[in-house]
Amino acid sequence: MVTALNDVESLADRLQALSDPVRLRLMKMLPCGEAPCEMCVCDLADQLGVSQPNTSHHLRVLRSAGLIRCQRRGGFAYYHVDRDVLECTLFHLDQQLLTREAKEEVA
């Protein structure tokens, strides 16, 4: 399922969520699939070397942008990258910037 980005503001929101170095490192660490490849906050915080509240904040920003998904089991939350949303974001970034330049060169 590909999530449509209807406007430049939606694309900017997702790019802004990715603009922080900690969030980029989180995206790199998180698996791009469903269970059993998800990771919990405590594991992510240990690998990042930051506190769990700090990690949770960054995960919340990525979740609000729709870039990651969360599944709660017991007292733990497990996260993974929503590959479809990430691919859609990259596609629309390409459409907004790179494809536009190619069209202008042809004209």
C-alpha cells in the first residue's frame, strides 16, 4: 500500500522528521519489515547511547510522520520502518525535485 502525498507540505513534514541525526540513525537501525524483526525502545536506546525518554521522543516524531509503525505487546512497544511510506516519500521527493529538473532541460 503506497500512501499518497497530496502536497508539498506533507512531503516537507516527512523530510523534517528525517532531518535529525538521531532519527536518521534510528531509521537505519530499525528493520524494514514486520515481526519478528521489530525492535523495542530499550534495545534502541542502548544502541544509540541515549536515554529511553529521548529515544521515545524521536520515535514519536517518526511515527507522527508515518515513517515507522509500532506494535504494543505487554509493556513493550516494538518498532519497524514502514517501507511503503518511506518509498512513497522518496518517490515524491524525486518527483518534486529531480524529475522537475529533467522536464525543464527538455523544454
